[in-house]
Amino acid sequence: MAAQPVDPTDADVISASLEKPSLFGLIFTRHYPALYNFAARRIGRDEAADLVADTFVRALESRATYDPSYPSCLPWLYGIAQNVIRDRLRRVGRGKRIYIALPAAATEEFGEETDDRVVASSVATDLAHALARLSKRDRSTLLLYALDGLSYSEIALVLDIPAGTVGSRLNRARQQILEAIPDLEQRTR
Amino acid sequence: MAEQERHPVDDLLRAIAGNVESSAAEREYARQKLDRAIAELGRRQTRRRQRVLVWGMVFAAVFAGVAFVLLAAQPSQARAAIEEIADLVEVIDPLAATDTTFIYTRSSSSALAEVPGVALGGITIEGDSLLYLLNSRRETWYGSEGTVQMRTTYLQPTFFSDADRDAYFAAGLDRQDEIGQTRTVTVHLPIEEWPHDSVALDRAIRDRMVTDRGLPETIEYLDVALGIVGESFATPQVRASTLRLIARLEGIQLLGPPSETLTFAVDYVDKGVETRFTITLDRNGYLRHQRVFNVTADDHLGLPPATAIYEAEFAAPIVTGSLD
């Protein structure tokens, strides 16, 4: 049984970056792709890079507050990104944009087969409407779980809620979407 | 990432949202914005330190009656990049062997060999010497008490011409070089205690340097220092201190932008031939690649420009319970 050399954890790097800020560049290298995905799915590609840049700058400035008991800082970065998104939407008054980005991506993603694309577009539009009707908390929980692949405890960290609350929010969100699109499974089969 | 339970709503969301890839330009834009923020933060920290230093110096000057001039030097790119790795190395949990496990490393190398024509047993060659690259693969297992098992396999050499190849085999050098053979030896090496302190470490490296090969001091220094970096027994503090000393060497330059690995070079003249020594380190400070090549033609040996006379590639060390 072979053990790989131990890479410094995010917590190690962030801790060392307090003295040597340039080390924070390694956090960017590790997590830019995931954070870009996170941002692009929520506010669209046009502003994703700018939002990610602001997120990393804000994270750099607040790195002293990072809890080193979490080896991966991705949930922490997602939490900061959520705040950056919130601030931006508040500033420009575009509260609806957060879920409009979803079906817009869908029409591009579903390849060459016309039938698939039609189905996808139609389902995507219904899904977007259903997502819009969810409470903001339930929607964030669902997106963090389904799209960003976070665990319950990581979602709890991002949203600053007890881990036990994540499961109930997730179930409620899924249930409401199934109620809004009762034939979801048939339409996507 | 934890295994997630599946749900049709989640599946649909994933299918519709897909994976959104960033363009290189977007990534570069975001990185530059962060780098500017890092630079500004660095300047603020430096100003804070300088203020503290200036006040300390003011007090010292009052007492000693001495005036100080504060000179700030801008570290080179190479220095900053190597020091960044050193800072990381210091916070990494070191690999450690136990009674039942070993630190295992693997490398392959290619080194120029020169056999004088007179030593070829009557085989005639074009020049004064037969030149070839001797290739080998080595695996090393470091035990906890200084026990080292080395397994070396000698591979087919690389020749500069067909005539050289014929002369090599006709002279029976393949048997002498044990081509195709694998040798395993176990030795007990005393675990060297290198000092952590940079001044003492610098002195220890200089004490160990070879001085009669006609090579520049920087190269001889690097030779010893890279041995420490590559030595699996060295503590993270020693490896970090060694990297910081390497960072301060005269003439060290960074090749390409820093990424997951960092390659730097030292140019020097060896017996009239312009030569370049390149070294690649990974983010954990492990030596991953070394190369020495002549930039200009070596008329003495008859080698064209850009001939690698030594090249070695190293895998990152791992801990293993097996000696096979």
C-alpha cells in the first residue's frame, strides 16, 4: 500500500499566506474552475470572471478569519461568492437574474439532436420557473447540493445553518419542483 | 467529494446547467486582479515592517549615535518564486518511514560517458574518445534508521552515431556498463543532521562543496544544496532553508511563469562552452527534473549545440510498505 506525498491543505496554505500573501495564488490555482462554474451558473458567463476575481480578492482580505479546522476552503469560497453575488444584485436591482441564467445555458448545452433540444428547452424553462418559486434559502441549498456537489456539512458552512437543516431544505426544494413539474421524470427520460 | 444520493431533480439540474468552462482570457483577468491585490497587500506589510524597523533604528541611532540608511532591495522573480515554495515546504507534513514502511523514490537519468579511444582494445573510432549517453533507472527505498535499498537498472545507451554504437559493442562496453542488468544493493547511510539555521546551513553546504572541478561556485553550491532538497531524510525546515539559500544564489533565473512546477536555470561556462543547468521543483519542493546542456557547440568533445549531457527525471516520493 503506497501513500502519496501529502500536499499542503488549503488550511495550511491560507495559514502560511498570512505571512506571505503571494501563497494565496495557490488557492486560486486550485479552486478557480469550480468557482467559475459556481458563478457562471448563477449570474451567467458575462460576469462570472469578474465575480470570481472579486471573490478571491475578498477571500484574500479576510483569510485571517478562515477556520483552519476545514482542510478544504471551497465551501468558504462559495460562501464569499454568494455574498458577492448578493451585493451585486442588490446594487443593480436584478434579483431575478440568478435563476434566469439556468435555461439560457440549457439551449446551448443540448447538442445536435433537435428533439432533445426542444425537450430540454421546454423542461429548462419550467424548471427555471419552479426554481424561481422556491424560497431563496431552499434554492441555494438545492443548487449547492446538485450543481456544486457539496455535502450537507459543507452546505451548512456556506449558508451558516445547522447541518440538520440542510436535509429538510433539500427535500422541500425537490418536492416543490416535482409538484411544479409533475411529469418531470417522463419528460426527461 | 462525498458520494451523493441521486434524485431526478438533481439529475435534471446537472444536465441542464452542464459544466461551464472558463476561457483562458477570463482566467487571466481574474488572476491579474488577485495578483494586484496580493501585491498591494505585500506592499502594505512591507511598509508596516519598515515602519517598525525604522522606529527600531531610530532608537538604536539615538543610543549609539549612528545614522542608518535603509536600503530596500527588490527580490528577483526567481528568488520570490523559490521562496514561495520554501514557505509552502515548511508547512507540509513530512514523509516519514517507520519500522515497516519506507520512503520510495524513482528516477531515470541519462549521463554523458566518455571512454578514451586508447581504452577500446584496438577498436578504432573517429575522434579521441567514444561518447555516449548512459541511461539508467533507479529506485530507492529509505528506511527509518538510515537503511537504504537501491535498485538500479542499466538501460540501452544513446549513441551519437551508428559508428559509435558499433565501436561500443565491439569493445564490449555493454558488459562493462552492465547494460540490461539490474543491481540491488542495501547500504546503511548515517542520517545527516543538517542545521536549520540558514547561516549554519550555508556554512555546512560550503564545507561540502567540491572545488577542484573548475566549475563556478554557484554550480558546486547547487550540487550540494539540491542533494539536500532531494534527500528524503531532510526535515521540512531544512529543505525550506536550503531552498531559501538557493533562491539567493547569483544568476539564478526563472524560466516561464510559476505553475504547479517551477523551473529555473543557471547559465555558466564550462571549459569554454556556454552551458545551462535547469532544475524543476514541484510545489512540495521536491526535485522533479534536472538537465545540463551545452548552449554552444562543444568543439573539444565534438558535440553540437543544445546537447543534453545530463538529464534526470524524478517521481515525487511516496511512503510504501513494500520493498519490491
